[in-house]
Amino acid sequence: MKDAHNLYGIVMEILGIDVGGSGIKGAPVNVETAKLTADRHRIVTPEISTPDAISEVIVKLTQHFAWQGPIGCTFPAVVKQGIVKTAANIDKSWIGVNGEKLISSKTGCQTLLLNDADAAGFAEMEFGAGKGNNGIVIIHTFGTGIGSAIFVNGQLVPNTEFGRLEIRCKEAEQRASARNRTEEGLKWKTWTLRVNEFLAHMEALFWPDLFIIGGGVSRKHDKFLHLLKARADIVPAQLLNQAGIIGAAVAAGKKFGSDE
Ligand code: BGC
């Protein structure tokens, strides 16, 4: 393995892993430049996404990169002190599991586990669409669910679950996720009407200055961004499908960097 430290012994490279509803993706990231130092590797998320099944995939990713250094890993749920607290789009047996300990023990690598939208938010705020914005910035990721991260003066309030907001008697993520669009065969215009309703609720509560639209769907922003309406500015995420990997690595770099 390459030396993952800089001249001062601070960790420069971290394996970023993004656990999603359809794929588990990983790549080593230089946390100073936010660049991937090898091609991203993707393994399909096991249909039964239990702790054992997911951690086995993470072991395979570490083997793929012959990785022995620290890991930053996203998770599509509330994660507090390494412990998974919710499981909307992942096997329910995760609830109460210390995912950090599990992954560390299976891979032998020091691990930080964090909410997927929080990780994407970190990446966008440090290196992407939110860079330098000191106002109230809300990042939403549209994928299997709707993820959220809110930054005030660059500081994250972790584990917000704004996708749970109830709109027309349903959780927002049951109506306006990217999965809803594909599974219900919604036209972009119909889907964006639902997203606009969600953004309007968010605005009524938080009065953000900027919305960053992320998640897999952000790759196709030319199809729908012009249909989104809010008082705040709305911009697409810049790091696209690398935001989770980069954000997880950067967050782990901050946590583990100084004591390596
Ligand atoms: C989860 C969130 C997650 C989002 C995006 C939701 O179902 O509750 O924690 O950030 O999906 O994956």
C-alpha cells in the first residue's frame, strides 16, 4: 500500500465508502485535495442488507484496494457515536448495531460511520457548491430516500431527517424521492411539483439561503433544475456521485488525522 501520511505524519489518504440502497461504492481519497487517488469501485448492495452482508461487502472493498488505513463510511440512516439508530431503507436488524465497531473489527481498519447526506454535505461545503457560503445552506440528496444536511455558518447540525416531513399525509421521501420518480414513472414536471412542495415546507421552517440538490439524480439536473422553484437559490451538487465518498473520507480525516 502507498504511504497514506504527509510529511508531518498526518493522514492524507482515507478510504471513502458510500453505502447506498443499490450500490456500495468506495475509493481512496486524498483528503487535502478531495481527489480520488484510484478509480471508484462499486459492488451491488446485497438484497438482504443485514449488518453481516453489508460489512462483508466493505471487507471486499478494502481487499480490492489492498487497504489498511482509516475508513470513512456513509450510512443511509441516523448514526450517533457509531451506532445505527434508524433503518428506513436498510435491513431493520441494523438498529442498535455499533456499525463503526463492526466494520473496524471485520476490516482491521479504524472507521468513522456517518449519515450519508451529512457526508455529502461536508463534501459540498468544503469543495463543491456550498464552498464559502456562511449562510443557512440545506443539502438534499434524492435517491432511494431523501437525505438532508443543514449547515449554519459552515457548521453542520448532524442527523437531520427532513425527508420525514409529512406532506399530504405521507413522508416527503415516500412521494418525492428519485425512487418515486422512476417507480411511479413520473414525468420530470410532475416529480418537480412534488419536490417544490417539499422545498416550500423547508423554506417555511428554516428560511435557507441556498438549497443544494444532490444524490444520483443530480447528474441529470439539466432535465429538472429549471423547474424547481424556491425563494432561496437552488444549485446542483458539484461532486455528483463522489460526494458521499469524499465527504466520508474528509470527515474521517478530521477525526483520525491528528492522532495517527
Ligand atoms: C434515511 C436518512 C438518509 C436518507 C438518504 C432516509 O431514508 O432516513 O437517514 O440520509 O434516506 O439515504
